[in-house]
Amino acid sequence: MKVKEIDRTANVAWSPAVQYPVYLAAGTAAQQLDATFSTSAALEIFALNLSEPGMGMEVVGTLPSESRFHKLIWGSMGVGGTDSPNGLLMGGADNGNLFIWDPAKIINKQDALLHKLDKHVGAVAALDVNPFQVCEFCFMYVCVCTHVQRLGNQST
């Protein structure tokens, strides 16, 4: 049974389970065209409200993007704190860049880009966070180069 929908050609990531309200991030998909043949790209955050009638979801934040995304992941690092109360949103792009944003700042229409890693020319094909060490994430480029990075306080 369909509950809600968004009309986008996008890769998506749910906000962390401990995050309320529930959000869905959608980044324009790499290597895809929509029905309008648009070449623009964006990162959007939608609010999931099951009590509202209709199939649509409200866009609560949007950022234009210089590239399209192969993978988005929304990590729980910082959820409930003051620095990143909605966690961190990471995107692996078709141009080899890895972006890290603060979703709370996207929603509040502030400068949300925390970090841009551009160490490779191949697309970032895979991305994940370590569920046991929330400050670690792993990403893989098309050339099958795998990197593990650590964010913030290394004692957590």
C-alpha cells in the first residue's frame, strides 16, 4: 500500500531512527534523466507527515548541487546535541566528491556544507557509516579504492 510519494529521479536516505520528526533526503540521481531532460541537480529534504491527507511530502529544505549523487546516507552522529541536532548527511557524487552537510542547516536555510572531500576523479559508488562507531564512515570510488574516515571526537 502506497502511503506517500515524491516525484523525483533521486537517490534517497532516511533520517536516523532516533530523529523526530522523520525526514527523507533526496539527491538527484547520477547517470539518470527525468522526463524533462533537466541537467540540474539538487539535494532536497522532505518531511514525512502521515497525518496529512494526500500522497505528497512537504519540501522543508533544498540545496542546488554542482553534481549528481550515486549514494546518500544520513548518519546519527550528533543527533540530539547542539552542533548537529539532526545528524549528518553524506553524499557520494558522480564527479568523485564526497559531501557532508548538516541537515538542520539545510532545513533552516543556512550554509549547510560542513566538508567537501575531492581526493579522486572517479565517482563515489558506495558509502556507509559504522553503526558501532558513529564517527566513522566508509566510501568507495569506482576504481575500487576504499577509504575509511573518522569524524570528530575519536573516543566515541
